[in-house]
Amino acid sequence: MTRRAALFVAVLTAMSLAAPWLAPYPAGQGFRDFLHAPPMRPYLEGLAPVVHPLVLADRLEQRFEADPTRSVPLPWFGGSGDQPVFLLGADNFGRDVLSRLLYGARTSLGLALFATLGAVVIGALLGAWAGLRGGWVDEAVMRVADFVLILPVIYVVLVLRAVLPLVLPSSTVFLLVSGIFVAVGWPFVAKGVRAIVAAERDREYVQAARSLGAGQGRILVHHLIPACSGHLIVQATLLLPGFILAEATLSFVGLGFPDPVASWGTMLAEAGNYNAVARFPWTLAPAVAIFAIVLATNLIATPGRES
Amino acid sequence: MGRYLLRRLGFALLLVLTVSSASLLLTHLAPGDITSEQSLTLDPAARARLRAELGLDRPLAVQYVTWLGGAVQLDFGRSLLYARPVSSLVSERALNTAVLATVALFLATVIGLPLGVYSGSRSRGLGRAVVRVLSIVALSVPPLIGSLALVFLAARTGWLPVGGMTSAAGFDSTWADWLADLARHLPIPALALALPLAATLERLQSQAIAKAVHEPFVAASRARGLDQMQAVIRHAWPVSLRSVLGLYGVMIGALFSGSFVVEVVTSWPGLGRLMYDALKARDLYLVAGCAASGAFFLAAGTLLADVLLAFADPRVRSEEAR
């Protein structure tokens, strides 16, 4: 189960990286005649998967009807641009939800992976430094870590984000938000690493390395950090879904990525309107994606339970 | 115990002070202030007058010291957005959040613990498998997703009202009506908050029980003639509770972060929503007041959980008395 879940996350990450090739349409391309078009059901015609094109039946009610007399091949099988195919429906700007989901995965997963990596690296380094040096370094790092841990995280993130100008280029938002996430995430890693390093630094194998002339840096990288690898993996699987959600939350309330950028959070912002969500349930697609990835990381994080 | 409590209280006060001061200063550093919202309708002179009237033109240090002086006497200034004293506004909204959080915590407990005891005391069987699958699924439905899904469900079926804390039925309704109305608005936000917590509790309780049933005293009670059910509930469960209670301190934080997003999705008029509105409007004192209140709740909740743990577990008590 753990393997399969890890595979799922890997495949999803690969798909998000390949979004420009996989996605039928660019993330920002809207089709004006297909606002809130429902998902079209594909079926096989001979060997080629096709859909019946939608025809706007009532513009006021935004009601569409499938035209059973015609069929359009899927975009990957030579569909043409003038007759769009929405496998997961279209959003309020007539943008393809599937394409945005794929591009959104780039933003959301990319940000979360980047922030997780940052938090793990910085947490491991600070924790190891504290554990190895002891004394005032230990005291200072751990006090700060304890303090950050008990802060009301969501408020801190909100304040930090709201302090900065709301409209920024998306690359700046990416760095900024991941920086904030690293700042609140590193103590989770550092505390455990410090405890492990402090316990391991006087063990025989470390002494052996030291007596062979290994420097602090080498001991740290070659002996102590590997001793923490289990902890680092567990913390990473805990931080990753947390960061995915935090991005979704920030973008959902309008403090994350600005709207034209596809991210799972910005997509969900539309689903937050309950009149819209009842009529256009396919706008909830990113919620399903988030659920799937959180489920997968939870399955990775708890392998021992089945035994 | 007394000294321990005193130290924890001091720490909590420091936390509240730091968090509220930092958010005040940070919000001040942000571009624009409350008057920039109205700058389209105000000419520069009127805007300057308004800023002077609100005291926003004074140096930051002066503003901060004035605010701090008031805060010590529990006067957190006036909200510029709502034109009301911050303290009354915040305490009103904090109460709403507290209602939501308490109900959610209660739900999580009554769902999570019994299921955990059940799944932990079995070693096989369909029931246990079902509970485990449900638990991992619920664990993967964070409040944002859960509240969206429940709102969707409610909007589709019309079973429960969506949005707000009560219907705008009017002021002449009786207490009983008001309570009934509240009870109909509560399930969606409370469940969205409670589900992942219930799953967390179930997992921990299950592990703790699984460990406790192998203790010799459980076998002894079985040997005395108690059936498995009684032995688990009377003897294994109280012992296992210790590790479960330790989780409550951590859960307060999760409850807090979760309630922000649930409040935004379901329009629950709580602290998180207020903070969000205040931030967007650059309402300095309201931001600081919300942050202070949030930090206070968090610190108080954690403290309460630790004290409960100390009462439940004599070992913790003696450790911390040292």
C-alpha cells in the first residue's frame, strides 16, 4: 500500500511536470461560449475515443445539450481547437477544468514540494547544529523552535502574507509563500533531528569516525544526517499535505496566487460559492485532487499499522 | 504544580504579547492603511484629516506605546472598520469560534474514542477493517475539503441551511427558536472540523488499546471471569487514555487553524473571519486584537490540556513538580 501510494504521488508529480504536453488547452484559455459547460462523456467510436459536442441550449440558464449527431475526437487524438472538449467541464470563464487541474498541480504540488524540501533541509541543519554544538546554540535554536511551534500558525501565515502587497507576479508569490511555509515548518524537523543527533553524537561509530580524523562537517553529513533519515521522511510526509492545504487555503481566501494563475486553491475559490457549487459540481475537481494526494501521503506515512 | 502553572502562565502572556505586537507592527508596515480603501472617494486633504483623527499620522513608536498602554488595561483600541471597541467585537466573535470549536471537539471525541476502542481491541474482523478504512479516509479530508464537500451536499439536498450561524429570522424569535436555528447551522462547520480530528483520535486510541490489552492486568481480569468487553472497557481503556489525552493539547492548534477556513467557507461569524476581514481592510487594532485573542485561546487550550493530562497521569505530575 505504501509503495502504491508513493507511486501515485510520483505519477501525479510527473503528470504535473508534463502539463504543457498533457493538458488539452493552455491554463488561461477561456471559451466564451462554454461558460460552466458540464463534463462531456467520452466513448469509443470504432477505435477512436470521441465525445458529442455541446450546444448551448439556453444562454440565460447556461444549459447545454449534447449533439448526438456529431462527434469530436478527444484533443489527444486529433481534436480541433474550434470545438473544445471538456472532460471535466469548464469553469466560470469557460476554461477547461482538466487543463487547469494539471497546470494547477504544477503550482500547488511544486510549491508544497519546494517548501517541504526547504523546511526539511533548514530544519535538519539547524537541528543538527543544535544537537552537535550543545550549549547556548542548542538553547537558542530550541527556544525559537518551541516558540514557532506554539504560534497560531494560520494567523501568522495570514499576517505575513497580508503584510506584503496583494498583487505580485506569480513567481514572487511562489518564493514568498514557500518562504513563509519554511519559516513555520522547520521546527517540526529540527526538534527531532536535534534529539537524534544529541543521542548519537557520542556513539561508538561517531567516535570512530572522529578518531579517524573526520571533521564536524563530514561526521554530520555522512553519519548523523543518515541516522535521522527515518525522521526526515516521516516529517516530510507530514509537512507535504499540510503545505498543499495551506496553499489551497491562502489562494482560496485570495491571499495566495492571483486568479489567472492556475492553482488548486485559486480553482477552489470558485467552488466556495455555494450557489455555483450546487449547479456546477465539477468545479470541486481540485478538492478531489487534494483529497487524493493527502490520502496518498497519509498511506505513505503509516505503513506499520497494517502489521 | 503551582510553580509549573505560574511558569506556563508567564509563557502564555509572553506569547499573547509577542503575537499581538508583531501583528500590529507588521500590519503597520504593510503598504496602505484603513483610509486607502476610501481614497477613491476622499480628496487628499480629507484623507489626511481622517488619518489625523484616527491617530494614524503619529510615529509608529507612539502608536505602539499608546496601544500597549491600553492593552495592559484590556483596552485594545477601536476597530476602524466597524467603528466599535475592539475588545467587545473580538470577544463576541471569539465566543462564536469557541462554540464551534467546542462542539467539534466534542463530536471528534464521541466519534473517535469509541471507534478507536473498538478497532484497537479486535485483532481481525470486518468491523475493524471498515473502521480503519473510514479512519484513513476521514484523516485525508482536511477542513477546507470537508467543508466544501458538506456545503455542496447541503446545497444539493437542502437538508441543512448553509452559511452563517443563524438565519436572519429576526429579533422577535424566542431563545428556544434561536437555539434550534443554531443547532441546524452547526452540523456542517462542526463536522468539517471534527472529522479529521476524530480520525486522529481513533488511530491513537486504537494503538493505545492494542498495546494495553496485552498488559498482564487485563489477562488477570479475564482470568477473574470478566468478558473481553468488560476487561477492555474497565481495565485497558483507562490506562490507554493517558496517551490519548496528550493529543488534546496538539489538537487545539489544529482546531484553530481548521476553524479559520471553515469559518470562511461557511460564513461562520468567528474570530478567523474577523481577522481576515481586518487584515484585508488594514484595520490595525482589530488585527492585533484578533491575534492577541487567538494566541490567548491557543495558550489557554494547551495549558488546559496539559493540566488535564497532569491530573490524569500521576507520573507527569511528579515530573513537572520537580
